[in-house]
Amino acid sequence: MSLVQDTIKLLVERRRWLILCLLLPCATIGLYAQTQTTVTGTVTDKETKDPIPFVNVIFAGTTVGTVSDVNGTYKIHTTEAYTQVQFSFIGYKTITRNIKAGEENVLNVRLEPEATVLKEIEVTGDNKKERYRNKNNPAVDLVREMIDHKRQNRMSSYDYLEYEQYEKLQMSLSNVSDKFKQRKLFKKYKWLFENVDSTSIEGKVLLPIYLQETLSDEYYRKSPEKKRTIRKAHQKVSFDDYVDNQGLSTYLNYLYNDIDIYNNNITILTNQFLSPIADLAPTFYKFYITDTIKDVTPKLAELVFVPRDAGGFMFQGKIYVTLDSNYAVQKVDMTVNKNINLNWVRELYIQQDFEKGDDNKYHVVKSRMRADFGISKDRGGIYGERTVSYKNFTINQPRSDSFYEAEEGAATVLSPDQNANEEYWSHHRHDSLSHAESKVYQNIDSLQKMPSFRRTMDIATLLLAGYKSFRWWELGPVNTFYSFNPVEGFRLRVGGRTTTKLSEKLYFETYGAYGFKDKRWKYYLGATYSFTGRSIWQFPVKSLRVSYQHDMKIPGQELQFIQEDNFLLSFKRGINDKWLYNDIWNVEYLNEFDSHFSYKLGFKNWKQTPAGGLHYNVQDNETTRVIPDVTTTELSLELRWAPNEQFYQGKLYRIPIPNRYPIFTLRAIGGVKGLFGSQYNYQNVALNIYKRVYLSQFGYTDIVAEGGYIFGKVPFPLLAIHRANQTYSYQLQSYNLMNFLEFVSDKYVSVNFDHYFNGFIFNKIPLFKKLKWREVMTFKILYGSIRNENNPQYNTAQFLFPTNADGVTTTYSLQKEPYMEASIGIANIFKLLRFDLVKRLSYYDHPEVAKWGIRGRFKFDF
């Protein structure tokens, strides 16, 4: 019995092992089936080594996959036993790579460009090839539907709209290497590098140096159109001791402009880019439907777009379009081509997300723009990111007219939460800060308290702005310390001004100069009082300025953003011997409003004494009477309106940030005879209008129109002396081949055109495209005349026009023929220089004129 039992037991045990052996493979297969396969990596261009965004990455033979992000990185996973991954993107050859199922795979691939794909899409059928065309192209048909529905999909389609907006703008040093950190210059700042961020952007080490955040409520009314912003909280890193903090914020916001994909043109980094759904987009872009997403409602079409001209100011990327009656944008990821004619920018990415609202329309809920700037590809640079998010939409709920029509100042006044603490921000931010971002306010504040940093910034300010600070006093500008001219010979000048360390309200400025040829001292002293309690440079200004100046000037020379005694302007063409000694008392009251309307009231007592080759003479019968000087007293009113004006406040000038809005300036001057020795009664009225006209892919044109009229009998020094330029610097608002004091008028009208093609032509020429040169073209025309009562040829009581050493007249009235000049030029040489070949088109018979000339100027642009 025992033997039988043992045998049965043995059979049972063997059966268990047999069953276990039979089940083990199945169990292994089941276990294997549940093991996850993960594939991660980066897709780059085989030739340029640049990352490729929006590449389709799928498991071969399936529809399971993803797309690479804007940095070319991707990640896919599955529990199936797939062993191959396929990579495909328009313009590149499709490749397939093997992977190990059930494991974590790192697969970095390089795609080989296939030029013919971007040049034409070949469809093989009946042995016939078809080029890419818009006709009968479903992708283009879809784009046209999007264009037709743009108006209804925009935020401005609502009669009333309200939402909360959160904006974060961050700037960082990028590619901060260990070698960079170990430099002797940064020895004392090692603690700062503990705040680097290597997680936000893969492959980049970032050191945040600037951060600003704004939380606001936005209100929009369609008819009559009105926008109002109420800031609820605002904070930013401050560099007030060294830069215009408000202007810096304005400039950065201008570079990282608001993006509306439904606009025909999108302004970014001072340039206009054509939107992929602009009205003319099918003319400039190629479109391909690469996928249809059916597991969402409504269904989405994945639409890839690439520019026809890789060097044009256009985007490339993907748009997800709703396949319903709205044809709205649900998501957009786009970048720019690496060959684009864009300065300093190594990478530029834009992402926008839209969500369906209660009205079944899609609203933008998040917009993110990232740009990496640098001189070379791999070295350190500046990385900037602006993120704007929107929530709490309220649609078509009107408010009172008085709310929308509140004064401009009320539209941007901070609410009581303006001094919100970190607790407030942590509850109200739409996006949390990274660890590195959260430390930037404290770190920069600590940095500015370090003596070594302040010394470094002082040196930088001296080199860039021309001033050396001594706390309450600034010495400069250094580029005027030395100059020369035919009258003064060698000229030395030294000066400076007070800072807000002395007073926020009261500001003094002075200089002294000495000419070693005329052996005369020149000087200036001015004082300005601010009625706002803020700095006189902080907009809006409300100030009173009083000054006295005893110095020299060239009649008719009016320069932009540069001092007249700048050393570089000492070099001039032709004869330059007609100068003035000026004694000027000036009193000005300036009042600016938040609407960028301003008025200026002025009092000016001006004594002009001719110098050098300039003389004031009157012909009495056959004798010539010499007039030693002319004294006038003027009362003036200037009205200026610059809607939506933006600018950066420099140490000397407000540097405008151009936009599409015009600028109007109206000046009215009245000379009062007998007031403080004034010798003449007259009235002078002038209107100047500036407008930038954007022409999308064809660049933009700056147009300046001006007209003026002088009432009364006056000698030529009080006429309109037209702006001439005999320096080798190209002056935008001057006539660059007109001699000083060559033309005067008592009535005139002028129009200047300055067109920037932004590489539209040069991008089609291989060598110029590689150099990233840009073409410019200008044309200037001036009509004017002098009434007989002011013309010495008809009125012998007037001053004779100046003559040269040979007795030939060198000052003229414009006749029936206008003065004209034109130029063609090359800009963006070494990304900084512009040179124009200028041609004078009229009045060749005047003495000492130049028919041709080459002029240059510096211009920093993106």
C-alpha cells in the first residue's frame, strides 16, 4: 500500500512540475506583454546638427506615436512587443530604427534632408509627376476655410469681453559652462551660480537674471472699440541705478510682443512675420495635412506648414484645426527656419493653446514664446521666455460707458494689491515659478549691493552710455570731451549732471568748453524741476526747465540721438566755415499725459552772432552795412500726440520703439519785438507727421511729412533753414548731400521715404543671403519758396545771402524745382552697419555741391 501511495505521490509531483513547465512560457509571455517599452531621444538635422521639431515618431506598422517638441526631443511608450520605430517629417527622408521591446531605449537620430520634398511634392501616378500646387489641395482648402472664419474666431468678435491675464517674462544667461563660472571676473559671484536651472529647457543651463510678473484684468468693448487694463499686481527685478527700468520692461515686451495667430502679420523681435493663416498665406506657405485626430470632439486636423522661401520672415510648424463649423485653431507649435535673415537669434519657438468656452468657441488660454540669443551657436548667450495665460472669461456682459471711457491713466493704475507679497502671488499666479526663478528677485537685489558689481556696472555705463557716476553726480558724455572744427580748432569740453541720489525733483546739468583757435570759453547751465515728485525722465513728465547756453552751432544742423560736438562728427566734407555764437535763455514747461498727448510752453531769448565765414550784411545803396548780431524773443507752443508710443529712456535721449501708429507734432512760435531786446515780430507754424507703414514680407517704410509757414518780415537767419548734413554719418531726417545753410524758405513742404526691404531681394541671392545683408532705399523731396518781402533780391532791407570766399552766393531760395535726393544702401553689414550710396537729383549748378556720396550709420536690429 505504501508503494502505491508513493507512486501516486510521485506522479502528482511530476504532474505539478509538468504543469508548471507548461505554464511557465505562457506566464513569461504574459509578464513580457505587461512590460513597458519606452523610447526617448532627440531628432536633429544630419547636416546642421540642429534639432528638428514636429517630427512624426511612431512604432513601425502602427498608428501609435508622438511628435518631437520644439527642442527635437520625444518620448513614446507601449506595452506591446514592437521592435521598430519610424521617424518622418516633410523635407527629410523617412528612417526606421530597431529597438529592444520591454526595455528603456535611448534613440537619438539624425534625419537627412531631402531637398526635393520641400521644392516639390511628387505624386506618382500614370508615370506622371505633379508639383506642389494650391489648386485641388485639401490642405490649402482647409487653410482658406480658416481664413474665412478668422473674424468669428478672434477675441474681438465679441461685443464685450473680460478675462484675467497673467504674464511672466524671464531673461537668463544661457549655456553657462563651468569654464564661464570659473572666470576671474566672477570669482566673487560664485554664490549666484548656485541658482542655475538645468531642468526648464533640455540641453541648456540657465541662470535667471531678470523676471517680471503682471496680473491684470482686461476689458474689451467692440463698438466703439475700447480696451482697458487694470493691473492687480506687478513686480520685477530692478536695475534703476543703471538703466531705465520702465523702458527696459517696455522694450522687452516689445521684443516679446503679444501674439495673435489670427493677425495677418505678427510682430516679434522688431520684425513682422507673416502668419500661417494670413489672408495671403497660401501664396507664401506650403501646407500639408499630416494626420486626423478622431478621438476628440470635434475632430482635429494636423496641418503642417513650411515657407516657400526659407529665408523669409515666416514660420514653420504645426497647427491643429477643429473640423467643425468654426475651423478654429486648437493648438499651434511653430518656429522659424534656421536660414532666416534674423540677427543674434539662435532659436525662436512659439506655442499657443486654445480651449473651447461655454459659447463653443475656442479662446487662447496660454501663449508661450521662447528665444535664445547669442553671437555663436555653442557659446553663452541670453535666453528669454514670455508666458501669458488667460482665464475667467466673461462674454458679452456690458459695463457702463463711464467704465470704458475712464481716463487713460485710470486704465493702467495698479489696484491696492500692487504691493502684493509672495503669499498673494503664490495664490494668484497662473503658473508656478521654477526654483531658480523664485530666487531671482532676492539674488539680483543682493548682487546690486555688492561694491564689486557696482564698479563693474559703472564701467559698463561709461562705455555704453558715456557717463561715469559718482553717486549724486555723473560725468559725461565722454564722446564730447574732444572735438574740432574750423572756427574753434581743437575743442575740449567737460561736463556732467546730477542724479536722483541728490534729488528726485531737482536736476542740474552743466558743461564748459574751450576752443584753442578762437580762444573763447563756452558753457551751459540748466536746472529742471519735476512736479510729479519722480525723476524728470520718468513718463509722464511734468516739469519746468530753465537754462542758459553760450556756445557755437552750425545753422541748419539738426541731429538725431547724437551730440553736435561728438568727436566722430568733427569729420565733414566740403567747406564748413559758417557758424554761430549763440547766447540762449530758455524756459520750458512740459506736461505729458498718459494718453501720450503732451504740450510744451516755451520762452526763448536768442542772440545770434555770426562766426567764421558767416556774416550778416545789408546792402544800403552802394555800401554794405555789417550787422553784428540778431536778437529775438520767442513764445512757443508745441503740441505732440503719439498714440500708443513706446520708448526706452536713455541717458540723453528717448529712443523710440516704432509701431504702426503715427506721431503728430505741431509747433507755433511767435517772435515779439521789443521784448528783452527782440528786433522782430513774426509767427512760425510747422506740422510734422511720422508714420511707419508695414508691408509684411516686403519690409516697411518710414514716412515723414512736414510743412511750415512763416508770417512776417524776417532776415534769412530767422527763416526755415533746411536740415543739411555735411558729416559722413547718414542722418535720417536731414538732407545728406545738401550743404549747410544752402536753402532757406518761409513756406515749405517735404516728404521723406525710407524703405527697409529686410532682405526680401537679397535673400534670393546666395552670397547676400549667407551674409544676411538687407537692402534699403530712400527718397526725399522738398518744395519751398521765399516771399519777395523776405528775399534780399527784391527787398534790399533784408540781410544778403551768405557768400563763399570768392563772393559767390551759397544760400538760395528753392525755385519751381524741388530739392531731391535718393539713396540705395546695404544694411545689416556685420549685423550693425548701414552704408548708403546717396545721389543728389537737383540743383547741380550750386557751388561746392556733391552729386554722389557714401554715408554710414550704426543700427542695432534683430
